[in-house]
Amino acid sequence: MKKILFIIIVIVLGVLIRLWFGIYHHDEYAETHLFFKYRPTWKWTFYSPIGMSSLELEDLNEEERMEQILFEEFVSSKGMSK
């Protein structure tokens, strides 16, 4: 019984960590940071396809555009990656 309870606790903690924490790749430096998300989402890794280039959001394809929007929502707007 204790083994099953331990497994359930580990699974629940794993899901909570996955939902509330994430990793972002700094858009200027080659650094990776762990951060706390302001709302739960299954997405784990965040990066900026634009980076420090002069590209605009309209220059990106649909997948890269979504990545950039999520990076701005979860990382840039919260004061990280500056």
C-alpha cells in the first residue's frame, strides 16, 4: 500500500511540476533558465525564433509565430530574458 501511495505522489508531483514550471532559452545569450509559469500549461520549453534579429512576427511561419507569442507571454512580459 505504501508503495502505491508513493508512486501516486510522485506522479502527481511530476504533473504539477510540468504544468507550473518551464525552461526558457535566453534570446541573446546561450543560457537556459528554469522559471515558474504564471498559469499552468503543458508546454515545457520556450524559445524566441526571432531572438535578437530584426525579423518581425509577420516574417515567421505559423509554428514559429506561435512559439514567439508564447515566449513573449510567458517570458518577456514577465521581465525575464532581458
